[in-house]
Amino acid sequence: MTTYLPPPPKQLAPVVDAPRLVHLKFEITYVECNLAPRTIENHPVLQVFLGDQFVRDWETGGVVNLKLNEEDLSWRYDGSLVGTLKREHREMPPMAGIGFDSYAVHRNEQGHKCYVNVGTSYALLSDVLRDVHTKGVYDRNHELTLHTVVVTGSEPIKKGIINVRIIKAQVGPALVATVNSFISGNAAVGALQGDPEQVAATLNTYVESTVALEQTMPDTLRNTDRMHAFNDISETGAQMLKSPGIFLPVAAFAIIETPRANEGFFLNAYQCVMKRRGLTIGNWHDFDTKEKARTWSLIMCEAVQTFDYIGDAVEMSSRMEKIMQRRHVGNEEFSMIWNSLAGDCEDGEHGIAATCKAFSRVTLQHPDLREMQIISREYIKLGTLSVVHGAKIGDEEGYGAHMYLPMMPKHQWFAALQRSPQGRQFCERILPATPLISADPADAWKSELPFLFGEGTGRIDCLGRYDPIIDQRRYIAMQMPSVAGFKKEIPRAEGAPSTFYFANLLGITDQFMEENGVPVGGFIFCQVNGDGSLSRGCLFEDMVNGKSNIAIVPQPPVPAPVMAMIGEAVALRPPARPLEFHPERKVAGPARDPHLDRYVASVKQLGRKAPAIPPAEPVDMVIRPHQYGANVIQQMIYETQQLDRIYDASYEVEHVTNDIYHYRLKLWVK
């Protein structure tokens, strides 16, 4: 069984800010396992972490992963959490806490093993420190609960119980006064600690204002009246709100903690992207502005597009019951794909957005990457609720809802804002007395930047390109069912109408919250009609082609009390895995794999000759190590024997981080 979550730290690294230190020694017992039968859910992992108020690096022990023993619930897990309070906090916030997120292995529709969320909980540090100092120990049971299932009409589902004992709490001298205030009960009360009905009313009042704004506009497309994203449907926030079914506004989902990153991660992705296109890094200087922007976007999507797709599946069955009664419950949950390396469209979008955010802030030395960083800062990245083509029912056009990451160049973004009254007011607020378009000739290149997009569920080019082997790609996709679960390039010619994306409804970003201090996270995409009126929704192809009939309407600013609630809640999200690659260190993933060696040898043994004019490139696909075994390889060999157009094969290992890798299999097809 491959473990996808990073292992716990082997040793605790030195903590540099000792006066603001928090060091907790814990004992955790898996009291009750309410997972589905082992054939459905297994290999549970508990992630324990400090809130975002702390510097909580994986190496220093601010995040710890525990492999729970589902066979023996008597096991006790000993460990430590170590972190330092961030400098922006003068004292420890009352809602600072410890998060408990649990994962277990499900199988996706291809049968591949993927980690999914199986319940969360949290403890407030104020309670922990009070109990340790007054009772000698913090000793409480915590239910691992899925809260987002209420969206589909179910009650929150308990997937397990852990007993948490914190037997030692050490804090630095700068935090002693805060601890004393917790013990005496004089600490300030957090926004989410108020009366549950009042908290719910405050949140609902703001959400209703966003609903009212959208309802003032007719829909551009029929059958999209029920496609909205007013709330952040995620466990964080829901677990802290005392009213089931009450969620934070969607702006909360836009807020992304910047993952720790290093240049090695992005340089490695850059090399992989160029190599896949038959180029070297030296070709960068031959690119025009458009191609440089496209290359940057491909790098941002490179890793996430290799991860597994799995929907939000919930099993209510409890293996603790004598009679197993399997009952599947549909679920909707927004989360971060960098935590489990598997997810659906919202998770993938979030993962690409986090990668973009890390890239914009990391210190870079390579000149090409530094130029890309300048390009990246000229884009607005928006997690977007979109309309995609669906199956037609009779004469009625079928639509589906989807989330992906459009990347709008600022010249297009601000032009669209200027086409709505609310957008013009927003521009005046964030760019007072600043021209939207620079007159400096040195900035002329910015107007050449194209609209781009990042797809988190599959390998779709962010701009579209001429694909010289589209026929060969379709041949493999249609004739080799054994490779259906591997990530393959999805052809889309530049400028051609999309067979998938149709329209965009709502975009979310924390860019203006952070850079301008303006509490607006949601933006409604609109179409400017012939009479000058606006309707909700703009066509994807119009955005790609930069047409002037696109308008953007900001959602109402988030009131301060709601922003306080959002800030407290999102701080209890688990941190994304560090985006780092150190080639000088040990890496997972051997260069050779016996199963793939066997497949490649079988193709070569067929002795098929290459055509007189070879194809421009091979049909390539990404294979992660848990996706195949002897049976899958045998099926691939059998299918290849029947398909006489396949005449050669090869593969190579590619690394994402030091512990994440995959193989790229290449099939040469006549």
C-alpha cells in the first residue's frame, strides 16, 4: 500500500522564535472506528496540526500524520506538536486551535486507491492550556465528523472517535500572559464563540445580500438558474459553526494559505514541461509573450493534472455494527488536493491556485523563472463556477456545473470591471487615481497576454494548441480500456470551440483581500446585452477571444464581523504540503519499474516497423505507482497485441517533490 501523505518528522528541528513557542506533548487513542467495511474504506490516517496562527512546518512538528490501526483500537499514539506564534499576532488568539483531520482509502471509479476525508474535529488551545495548567491534563473525546453531508439532506455523519490527551504544554515567555488570561477566563471571546443563532444570522444576512444581487440579473443561459455558489461547502468553518447546515460565504474558499515552496520545485516542473514538448530550457528565449505566458501556466498545472480524480464519496456503514448495512450518501465538499493528492474539480482548482500563489512569492534565481514570475503577477486567478456541456435530452441542451481556474490578464480583467457600475466603483477603490492601462512603452507587452485557464481534473492545455497526433490520441483512448484511468492529454485546438467549457458564472479570489485590503472575494461574470443591460453568465469562447461583451460585477464587500469569522475558521484548515524539490536529496521512485519494463519489452518483441514518416510525438500518459500491477500490465499487453498501429514504447520517471513521483509512458502509434 502506497502512503500518499508525508510521514511524521523523524526529529524536531530547532525552533528559532523560542519566546513565542508552543510545544504540546500528546497521547491519542483511536476509540471508535465507524468506517465502512474494509473492502470500502481502509488504512485511516489522522492528521494533527496547529492552526494557521502558528508557523507550523512539517519538519518542525507543526503537522503530524498518524497511521491509525483499524485492527486494534487499543493502540496509543504518542507525539508532539511544535510551532511558534506568527509575528502578526501580539498574543495568542482565543480561537487558535489544533485540527484533527482524518483520511481513509477509497477507490475511485477506475479502482485506484485514493485518500478521502473521513471526518474532522478540533480543540481550542485556550481549553487545552487551561486544562493542562489546572487539571494536569487535557483529556477529551473528539468525534471525527463529516459536516458537509447536510447539503444533500443528511445529518452530520460520525466516522470515528479519538481520545486526545495532552499531558504537557510548554509555552515561551512571550505567551505566558495569554495563558494566564485563558486560565482566569479573562481572554477575549472569538467571533465564532458567540451565540450560535446570532452567528448564523450574521452569516446568513451577508449571504442573502449576495443572493439578492445575483437575482437582480436574468440568466444568460437557460437552465442555469440553480447553478450558484454562495457558500464555502467545506469542513473548516462548518465544524466550528454550531448550527448544522450553516456555512461560511464562498469568499472563504477563495482564501488560500501560501504553501511553502522552493525554486527546485518549479525548475523541475519547468524542465518536465519543456521536455514533454520536445524542447529544452534554452528555447525560452525564442518564445513570444503569448507562448511565455502559456509555458508559465503549464508549469502551474503540471503537478495537479497528474493527481487522481475521485468524487466526494461518503459511506455511512459502520464496521462496529454486527450487521453491515452499506448505505452510500452523496456529498459535496470543497478541499485542497495537495493534502491527499486526489479530489474532484474544486479540489484540483484549489491546488492549481495554491501553486500559483506559491510561485508568485517564492524567491527565484533562474532568469526564466523570474521572468515568468513577472508574467504571473499580471494575471488574476479565479476559482470559477462554470457551465459545461452535458448530454442533450431531446431538444433541450444539457448543462453541468464545474469548477476550474481561469487566469485573466489584468488588461482584460479591468476592462470587464469597467463595464458595470459596481465594477467601476471597485476599480476606484483599489486603484485610486491610477490609470488602468500604462502609457509606458516598456509595459506594452502586458496587452499581449492571453486569457489562460487551469483545469484540475485532466490534462487540458491552458491555451490550446495544434495537436499533430490527435488521431493517435483518440485511437489509444478508444481502443485501450486498460489505460482509461491514466492521465492523458485531452486535445483542444487553439481558437476552436470547446466541447467541454461553455460559460462562466462566478469567480472567487483572495487577491484583492490580500493585496488591497478590500474584503471582496466573489465576482459575477456577466454578458453585456445589445441594450446595455447585464445578464449573469458569459461565454467561455468570448473570454478566450477577449471580446468586449464581458462585464464583471463584484459581490458586496464582506462585513467586518463576517470577515472575523472567516479568519478564525480558515485558520483551522490543514496546511498544504510543501511544494519543494531537492534533487540533491533522496527521492522516491526508482528510475526503472519491473511492471513497465515488462510492458515495454512486450511491445518491442512484436517487432513492428516504424512508418516511413514517424509521428511528430508519442501518445504519452501519466501513471502513478498505485494505479497498476501485474493484472493491469497483462491487460495492456493483450490489448497492444491486438492494436497493430502501436509499434514502440518507452517510459521514464518524473518527480513532483522528493516523495511524489509518477512514470510517463510513451506509445508510438502509426
